[in-house]
Amino acid sequence: MSKTNVRAQSEQLFNLQVQGDKYARLLVEQKNRMRQLDDHWKKVHDELKELRLKRGESDQRGGGVNAVRSRMADEQRELMKLENRLSACRTRESKMEAYNAELRLRVDELRANRVLSQTAFEKNQRRLREIQKQMQETFRQSTMIVAERDRILSQASSLSGQNVDEQEAFDQVFQSLASIIKREKESAESYRKQILEQDPMDLADDFVRGNMKLEDELQLKRTLQKLDLTMLEDKQNIASINEKLQEFETTFTALQQEMGVDDYHELVEVYSRKEEENFALFRYVQSTNNEVEQLEDEKCALEKEIQKLKNDMQDGGANARKRMVDDLVDTRQKILKENAEVERLRAAAAREFQPLARVVDRLYNALGCNDIMPGPPLMQLRNAQENNQRINLRWW
């Protein structure tokens, strides 16, 4: 329904109400006129009865029968005129009642249309509140994403510092293990040479303990067992590091394919660009929220104006009702325009925000931020080598 049609209907409703009031006043006047005519007719009828009773006396007073007959004829003609006027008034009354009933039906129809318009207005208000809730939810999600990004950056900086410390610890452990292994090898070799010098044997004979002490033999066995365990742990650590490195390479390749980049420099540039777009979206959501607050203020002002118009309507008056209908029509048109604008802004914000949210979520999951890092006391060597590989690959 356009604004012109609504205004035309409101004007027609006002004209019909004015005509209804006019015909109601005319109906009251005609009823009073009919009441007066009935009283006059009753009065004339009573006088006619009295004249009929006193007809003999009038014959004696003079004039004779002709005077009485002429008077009766005049009264009869007057009575016929009054009866005709009464019949015309009743006919007019019935017509006015029928027309008034038709006007009431048209007024009821226009009131029903006004109720429909009011229902549509309330529906649009509810939809506006739902859109405001959705925008608030979008703003909350964007705030959470920004907070999560800050947390990831802080975690990345802390992991970089921890990586440096663990790399230094790994170097120290590696050097100490290398020195121990070298020292044990030299000790074993010198001990073997010493045994061979003390107890030379034929190459064809089997090896026997000879003159080695039992304590030295047990110490040598324990040393060899420690070396075997250390080598086994080193092999396991190297295997786990290779698996983790393969997993990191697979993740990095998937990230490159997902984001369409060739090396880590482009990956960092894409991530920085997406971060800037995220901040731009955050500022856009803030501006949209400010617009929503302005719309809420305008809505409060409109509600106050509607309450004022309702009070004017309760005070009465056709002009007040007409002004109220016109103001409601204008308010409805304004609200429809504002609802369309808010819906457009919400759709645009959703189209710009959802792809960025998906990219940030995939990047967050791909970087493994959801995984719990193993404890340094148990996996110190593994963590040190993993972080060393991360530095070499320049993940952060």
C-alpha cells in the first residue's frame, strides 16, 4: 500500500465520519420534528373529537350545518397534510438510517484496514528488534574473534621466546650427550686396548673375560646399556620429530593451497591483509551499531509521538483523529524505509563478515592453536627440535 493510497483512505475515512456526524444530527432533528408533529397531531385529533361532540351546539350557535362541515373539511385537509408530512418524515428517516448503516459498514471496513496497517507496523517493529539482536550477536562474535586473534599473537610471541630457550637447552643437552658418548667410546676403546695388552689371545679363540675385574665388567655393561637406551631414545625422538615435521609440512601445504600462495612470505602477507580486513569489518560493525543506536533513539521519539497522538485521540475531536491517522501513516512509511535500510546494512555486513570468519577459523585450526602443547619436563628434546623446525620454516 503506497503512501498516496493510505492518505486517500484516511481522507475518505475522515469525510465519511463527518458525513456520519452530520446525518446523525439530522436524524436527531427529524426525530424531534416527528415528536412535535405527533404531539400536534394528537392535539388536533383531540380538538377534532371535542368538535365532533359539540357539533350539535355549533349547529345552534349559527352558521348552520355548512359551517360545521366546512370546518371539519378544513381540519380533515390539515390532518391529511400532517399525515403526509409524517409519512415523508418516516420515509426520510428510514433512508437516513439505511445510509447511516452503509456509512457504518464503510467506517468499519476502514477501521479494519487501519488495524491491518497497525498489525503490519507492529510486525515490522518486531522484525527490527530481531535484526538489532542479530547485529548485536554479529558484533559479539567479531569482538570474540578479535580477542582470539590477540590471544593467538600473544601465544605466538610467548612460543617464540620459549622456542629460543628450548633450543638453547637442546643444544646444551646435545653437546653434553655428545661429550658423554665420546668419553664413553674413548674409555671403552682404551679399556679394550688395555685388556688386549694385558691378556693377548689368538684370533681363532673365543673371547674370554681374562683378568678383568667383576666390578669393571659390571660398570662396562651398565655403561653400554645406558648408551643403548640413549641411542634408542634418540632414534624414537628423531622418528617422532620426522612425523611431526611431515605433519607440519602437510599442514603448510594445505594452507598454501587453501590461501593460494607459494611461499611463507606470501602466506604472511595474506594473513596480514586478512587481519586488516577483519579490523575494517570490526570498524564497520561498530559504525552499524552506532546507526542502530540512532534508530533506537528515533524509535523512542516515535513512540512518544504515538503516545501523544493517542492522548489527543482520547480527548476527542475529528481533527485530532485525522491528524493522528496522517501521523501514523507517515510514521509507518518512515519505519518501512528504516527497516529496509537496516536489512540492507545487515545483509551487507553478513556478506562481508562470513568469509573472513571462515578464513580466520580455518587458519586458527590449521595452525594447531586448539591442540595442547606437551609438557617440557617429559618431552623437552622433542619440543626443542619441533620448535627448531618451526623457526626454520618461519611459521610465526
